[in-house]
Amino acid sequence: MSLPAVYLINAAITAVIVVGALVWWVASRRRVADATIGQARTECEHMLQQATREIENLRKEAALEAREKAHDLAAEAERQLRQRRQEVSALEQVLAEKTRALTDRLATSDRIEQELRGREKVIAQQEQSASGALARTEQLVAERQRELQRVAGLSADEARDILLKQLEGDARREAANLVKRLETEARETAAQRAQQIITDAIQRSAAEHAIEATVSVVDLPSEMEDTVRRDGEAAAFELGLYDLHPEILRLMGRLKFRTSYGQNVLNHSKEVAFLAGIMAKEIGLNGHVAARAAFLHDIGKAIDRDLQGTHLELGLDFLRKHGESEPVLQAVAAHHMDIDWPSLEAMIVQAADAISAARPGARREILESYVKRLEKLEGIADSFEGVSKAFALQAGREIRIVVESERITDEAMVWLSKDIARRIENELEYPGQIKVTVIRETRAVEYAR
């Protein structure tokens, strides 16, 4: 064999070997690539499944969170709705109350308007009647004047004086009838309500009363000022008066050892405060002002024996210096009717004071002064013309007067009772009030023989 042929064979063998190696390498690489691709595919599928699970978990968590937020929002909305409903219900209730109040006011206004219209009609009729009566009176005056001048030869001035006296008598008679009618109407409308208020006030005060001797033996403990102050504080606390000045409490405590006609002044002050507070509240007034003024109205009696002046003047000065309010001072100043009524609370204080002082058993007087007062009371009544006999009754709380029927008419009785009451007010000093009753009686007597 020639050398080139050997070379070719060697080259061919080498080529075959190289190609076989290449084929083996390629196959080996393919197997490796297939394995790698399979592993990558497996890993991809695993990652995909894991991602799918995570996405599902996230979706579930998002849904749960959304449901929780929706529940919270719904609960908040329900709470706000309930609150709004409560507010609306409260507003509706207030509106209903205001509507009822407005309805009541309208009804009251309509009733008052109807009453006013009725009164206007009555007044118009009275004015018409008065105008007619005035015209008839003027005509009668003219006729009587002409008649008197013609018959008696009187002058115009003399005739006018006679007619004026006649007219004055007629006017007094008509005025007396009017006063009597008005007093009757006032008693009918006010007596029942006043009795109810006063009875309820007395019942609710439930005070224990004991008449003390004018002269008492008192066991004075040490440190007397402390005892007096504690007594004043206890009385104020019982009445709900918590802000009184300590000096005021000290003086009020001193009243425990002061009596007036046998009545303990501190107990009297407490009783008046109870009555005034209850009565003021019953008729819609300021119960605190009434009770406070009633409790302090006699505070001047604790110092009137040490200083110059009446207990009212001294008490007012003391209370004013220690910061009491003007409504309280005015009510205290008016409790003896020394000034015109500054307020309705002042009237309540005066009425409560009169009730406490004038009730049976509250006070007692020295016999001599008591008899003198009764004699003077009867003497005032006997001093009037036409009085037949006067009798003081109920320990001087009522005076009954019998008049001569021939001299005193029914109309004159009204003026006589008022004149006697005015004289008593001006000339006598007495606790409470005195009832003046005038009696006129006509008798016809005959004997069968």
C-alpha cells in the first residue's frame, strides 16, 4: 500500500474518531440539557404552584380583611344611626313638650281673651247704664233744683248743697255695694286656694311647739359663743341655708335664749322659714329668697337690747354689712308692713310671720297688758256713732260690733267696718291680724194678749 493511501486511511479513522467523539459529546450534552430542562420545568411548576398558593392565601386574607372592615363600618354606621335616632327622639320629645306647652298657652290665651271680651261687654253695658243713669241724674238734679227754688225759695247755692249731699249719699251707697260685691267675689275665688296653701304649709312644716316661760333658768355651758354658733348653724342646716355668714349664724343662735310673748324666737324664725318656703314654692315664687328672709327677719332681736334702735333697723343694718342680697333685705324690711310691698316674696314672709305668731297657743301675754289691749280694742269700736255694743273675741283676734239698725244702713256697715279696722291699725300694736265684724239686726216685737 502506498504511503498516501495510509495517510488517507489514518485521516479517515481520525475523522471517524473525531466525529464519534463529537456525536458522543453532543448526545451527552443533550442528556445534560434534557435533565436541566426537566429540572427547570419541575422547579418552574413548583414555583408556579407555590405562587398560586400564595396568591390564593393573599386573596383569602384580603377578602377576610375586607369583610372585617365592612363589619366595622356597618357597626359604626349602626351606632351612628342609633345615636341619630336617640337625638331625633329627644328632639321629638322636646318638640312635643313645647307643642303641649304652646297648646296650653294658646288655650289659656283664648280663655283669657274670651273673659276679657266678656268683661269688655259687661263694662260697655255698665258704661252705657252709667251714661243713662248720669243723664237721668242730671235731669233729676235740674228738676229738683227748680222744684226746691220754687217751693222753698232757696238760692241756687243752697239747693246745690242739698243735692250734692243727696248725691254723695247715693254714691257712697253704690260704692259700698260695689266694695261688698268685690270682696265677696275675692273671697269666693281666693279663700279655698289660700286655705289649701296655708294648711299644706302648716302640715309640712311639722314643727314642734312648746310655750316657754318669759323668765327661764338656763344652764350656761363654758365656751358659750361656740354653743350659740352651733345652734345657729344647726337651725340654718335644717332649713337648707348653707352659705350664711358666721356672724349671722352666731346672732341667730343667740335667739334661742330670747322669747317674745313666751314664744322662742329661734323656733319662731325656723317655723316662719318653713311656712314661707313652702307657700312661695306652691305659687311659683322664689322659695329660697322667701325662706332666707323669713329665717332672718327677727335677727335684730339678738342685739336690740345692746344697741339703740328697733330690732328691724338693727337687723337690716347688720344683714347689709354681712353681704345679704337686696331681695332678702327688702323682704325683711317689709315683714312688719313698715314699707310698701317690694315683692311677692315679702308678702309671703309677712303672712308666714303672722301665721306663726297668731296661731293658737303660740304666744302668751302678761294678763294686765292683755286685758288693757282688749279694753282698748272695744273702746275704739264703741267710739263710733251708731255702735250699740262691741265684743272682743278669740283672745283679741276678732271684734264683733252690733250697730243700731235705725241709724246705720247696710251700705254704711261696709264703711264702718273699714273705718274701725283703720283706727285699730293706727292705734294698736298686736301680733297677726284682727277680724272686724259689724252686725246689723232688725227686730219686730209684738205681744199676744
